[in-house]
Amino acid sequence: MLNPSKHERPRRLRSVIVQPACVLLALLCATPLPAAESYPAARPIRLVSPFAAGGSTDTVGRLLAPRLGERLGQNVIVENRPGAGGLIGTSFVAKATPDGHTLLFISGAFTAHSAVTKNLPYDPVRDFAWVTMVLSYPFVVVVRYDSGLQTVGDLIAAAKKNPRRLNYGSVGTGSVFHLAAELFGSMTGTEMTHIPFKGGSEPNTELIAGRLDVIFTTATTAYPQVEARRMRALAVTSLQPAPQFPNVPTLAQSVPGYEVLSFNGIGSPRATPRGTVARLNREIRAVLEQPDLRKRLTEQGNDVQPSTPEELTRKVADDIRKWQRIVAERNIDVQ
């Protein structure tokens, strides 16, 4: 047999190298992601709520968990890990094994807290594999019923006439309620005095007692007080009227461009396999399509709003940037 020419030797050598490489690549591409098939394992899934039991976020999580468990074939247990404005529970999930068995249930407080905290032990965007939005909901701007303030225009005029004379309450410095009010101040050129409380219902009690002038609160909290004529709803912070307050104008009608929507969403540790994230997204979407659950959440003033993982990632990043801008502009102390 003739010896191969000097031109054929490299060609044969390339064939020897390339053909096995192509076979290996084809095998890798054809191999399914094992996490999608094996998830979940034979043990419970923890849905960590970084707030105390009994709040609105906790309530939604407990409505969702058993139905998600039915879809996945494993128990889904809500686990409350409150403290430090959500930092304790969130840090726990960020450091958890990324196998889809430890999930984080967040609200708008997550992005607000991220904007006012200097040294977070995690990156709020990159250290989580965000799964899906669950729902969103607006706030309601309320005053005491007999305060004399009838409209948002009245509130703006009073705040401009007496800078810092009016006060507003929130459940704490850096809360989303606090930042929503500061965004209002920024967009209207007004200054009101912030009175922070340590969570709970104190701002509502103090407003009714006449020791606060205005608060931004949830529709669920405000509704019974408005119906009882202890509070007056001036506006909702969504761009569309809220179901519980169909005749109350939007804040954007008086302050063009104003919109604040809090939300609930689900995430997992950063390295959670994509197949697991996709499975969770699919099953949560199916749960949120159940008519009785959807009806119950909607009656509480929520807009059921599942999303793709990418959409929730953008939502988290955009909200943090929005609040960081307000923190800087309004000289709010970061922690």
C-alpha cells in the first residue's frame, strides 16, 4: 500500500479527532437534563417566607403550597423565617442546596429592602434562579375620613402649602410603603414627614386616631375602614382602577406616570438546574389557573399574574433600580 501523501495525513488526523468529538457532542446534546426527570426527590419542599406568619405574603403562600404539592407529588411546606426585614429567610435560601427543595416566597418588600441595605450577604438578582411571579397588587392612598382632604389635589396643595407639616406613616423605614410615599413626594415636589412604625397595623390605628395625615396601605387593609367611613380612599397606585375600589381614581390621573405595584414571586438558589426551574414554573402556572384559587386571590384585590423566569428577573432588577433612585434622590438613610 502506498504511503499517504503529506496532504492526506493531516486530513486523516482531523478525521480521527473530529469524528469522536462529534459523536460525544451529539450524545451530550441528546441526553436530557436529569433534574427535570428526577425532581422532586422523595422529601418535602420548603417554601420559605421571610416574614412572620399571618401577613398577606404568608397567607398567599399557604393557599398556594398544598396545591403545588399536589401537582409535584410531594408535600410543600411553608416555613416562616422572619427577621431583619426579610434578610434572615432570604439569606437562608440563597445558601441552600440548589435542588428545588428550598424555595423563596417574596413580596415587593424584597426589592425595597434591597435598595436600602448597604451590604447584603447575597446579590438580589444574580444569586437566585427566579421562577415566576404569582400576583401583583396596588396600594391605596388613604386619609382620615373627616380630615377635609377629598382628593389627591387637596393632598398635594396641603403638602405644598405647609412643607413637612403633614405626616405619613409606614411599617418601617425602607419598606415599600415608605418608598411609595417618597416616590409620590418626588413626583409632586412635596415634602411630608415620615413616621415609621415597627410593622403591624399601627399606621392604620394612628391614622384613624388623627395622629397621622396619610398612609399608603394595601387595598385589603383599607377596604373595611373605607366602608366604615373611618378612612377615605383618595387614589390607587395602579394604572387601572382596583377591583375593591372601582370608583376611586388612579394616582396617575393626578400624577402622570406614577405607578407602584407590589407583588409575590417565587425563587430558588442560583444554581438550581434549568429543568427544575422550568418544571416549577409550569406547575405553579397550572395551580394559578385553578378557578377557585384564582377567584379567591382576585377577591382579595390581587391580579393573578404568572410570568416566565426571565420576566420575574427583570421585574426584580427594575424595581431595585427604581427604589435606589428614590433612595438617592430623597436622601433616605441606607442601613
